[in-house]
Amino acid sequence: MDVYRIAVLAAETADLVHIPILGQALCAGFPSPADDFLEGALELPRWLVPNPPATFLMQIRGESMRGAGIHDRDLACIDRSLKPEDGSIVVAVVDGQLSCKRYRLQGNRARLEFDNPDMPPFAVDEYGEVDLWGVLRFSIRWHVARGRLS
């Protein structure tokens, strides 16, 4: 029989950082903290967020990344200071729509892929405008009934 232990991680208040939570609004560029679509902030331990000024949180919608363990309504922590590499999960704006996808490089051609076998990959250059907002650092999943973020 396997025995699982729970380790308690202590966080000192001085080591907490406030990370903005973005709402569902779409925009053409990276939002500033003054923008109307911020839903607030979440305090996280600094060891989880090494670069707070370049980090934001966003709620995932849909099941396109379920193969990566990212499901509808999970909270994604995105770091804009990380450079995407082949296999990274990124947040991109594709023709004005926010999207969480896996970034793939084949030679010098980039693709964004769903992590759901029911959805086909597409080449980045097949779309008019693609802007990578950042790389997924981690996601948070609730294992109990969830309400709205606020």
C-alpha cells in the first residue's frame, strides 16, 4: 500500500507577490495594470513567481489543452520573460483571440498545437496576426466545485 505524505510549505509575508488576474477581455497588445479588464490580484509565494513584473494569471476556457492536463476554468500563470522553446505551452493572441497552445518548431517554421487529438495543429503563418504573450509557468486546478474568480 502506498502512503502519501503532505508537506506544509510555509510562506512568509515578505516573500509574497501580487500577480494580476486578467479577465476575459481581448486586446491587441499586452495589457497594462491600469486597463479595465483586470479582475484583481492573487498573492503567491515569490519562489513560484521569479519575475513578478512579467507575470500574469488568466483563467483557461475550453478543453483544447486537456492532453497537457490543463482544463476548462484552470488558472494559468504566464511569464512574459521566458522565451518559448519547442514544446512550450504559450499564451498567444491569434487574429485577436487569446489562446493557450503548445508551441512547436520544425526547422524555422513555428506551429501552435492543441493538446487534444480531436483538434488539428495549425501553422502560425496561416493566420494574419499572431503575438506570443508569454510561456505557461504553471497552472492551478481546483478539485472541488468552483465559482467565479473574484
